[in-house]
Amino acid sequence: MITRDLATYAIIKEVEAGRGSPHGGAYLSFEHCSEAALRAAFGPVIDRLAANKIDLTKMPVEVAPIAHYHMGGVVADVRMETQVPGLLLAGEAVGGANGANRLSGNAITEALVFGRRAGRSAADRVRAGAHGFRPADARAALDLVTADGGRRDINTAAMIQRLQATMADDVGPFRTGTKLERALKNIADIAAALGEHPPGDGQAFDAQRIDWLDLRNMVVVARVVAEAALRRTESRGAHQREDFPGMLPQWHVNQTARLSGGGIVLKSAPVAAEVAAQ
């Protein structure tokens, strides 16, 4: 068995060398395994595959890397509270549960342990009468959602596809400064085309406006990932820079991003000594 990142790198290099499968992946074979062994490992998945004429004991299957888990997230304290009053976190939105590479099984910790902590913190805040939410804090967001934008001339579906392709091609498992700079240029172009005002009239169930708001958030996340990757001039865990292949001690840090004046401000903080020693 090898870790997911190493399997990803191997598949990508095979494809780059012209040895990939017809659809841009690689073949995974279980033909050496018995049906009993496969059923013990995969359970009802075997029947689902069989219903689609796929017999793992007799044929290989094509596999390719996809986005799996996000190793970043929002900063929270031990009570799962953030710097936004009244906003608590649980699940994979929490930053810090994973380091340079995700550990299998962490999803249970993120969902159950952090969820319990967040629930208890929320209950404590309610009992203390300190929910922390101020309606004025949400005014700008509410105005954006309900504003009469009037625009109907943007194709948000096509823009989402372009953003996804940009991230897959230039901010994928193997990164370079050239690729990351090209990605940031594409992201900026998408943001400019998106504009500051949503399409539609702000009525209920406006699908185009929902897509616009989703894409607006996707653009911010894409910028953070690409800018942080460009700034980190080393390779560490799942972050691999082909132009900086070594792991450097000065980059034994966590990067945090904050929106400020329409831009993204990145800062670095050393990894806590007690964490580094584990």
C-alpha cells in the first residue's frame, strides 16, 4: 500500500510519459484477488459494479486523481470558536486538523469530536445569553443577496468549468511558479468577468444568482490556495513544487489568509513546538 499522494504522483507521471489509460488515468487491477477477498474489502460496492458489467476479478478499471480533501480551513480555537463572533466550526471546514498531508480517518475526528465541541460551545453561549451575532454584521451580505442586479449576460456554468480546469491543470499535485502565476491570472480574469453585482432581480429561487454567489466564493478560495502555493517555495507533503523540490526548514510554518480591502493578506506562523515534536 502507498499513500494517496504518492499514488497520485505516479499516475500523473505515467500519463505525462504517454503511458496513461485512454481517458487520462491509469489502470488498477484486482485480477489477482478472489471474489471473496474483494467482497470482504469492498462489500456491496462489488454488486454495484457487477450491475454495471464490471467484474473486478476479470478486468482492470481506469482510475485518475480527483480533488479529495482540503487540508486548509478556517482557524478555530479548542472551543471551535472563530474570530467572527457567534461563528463556530465543525467538520472539514476546521483548519489545523491536517498538516502537510491528510491522515486517513481524520474525517471522523473532524465531524464527531469537533462537532461535539462546537455543540457544547454553542449551548454555553446560549445559556450565557452571548450568541455574539449582530444583525449589522450581515447587512452587506443581505444587500448583496437581495440587490436588483439586472444582469443576465454571464454564463456562470461556463465560468465554473473554467475555474475548475484552471485549478486542476495549474494548481494540481505538481506545481511550478509559472503554472501558479498563470492560474492567478485566469482567476483574476474570472473575478473581473463575474463583477461586483449579481445577476437577476433577487427574487426567490433565482438559480443564476445562486450560481453567481457560489462562484464568487469559489474564486476567493481558489485565490487563497494559489497564492499560498506560489508563496511556499518548497515541497512538503501534498504540496509539490517541481521548481522547488526540496523541503526547507524555514517553511516549517502554517500560512493564514485574511481578506483585507478586497485583497488577500498572507501571513506565516511557526508550527507550535509541541505539535512539531509529535
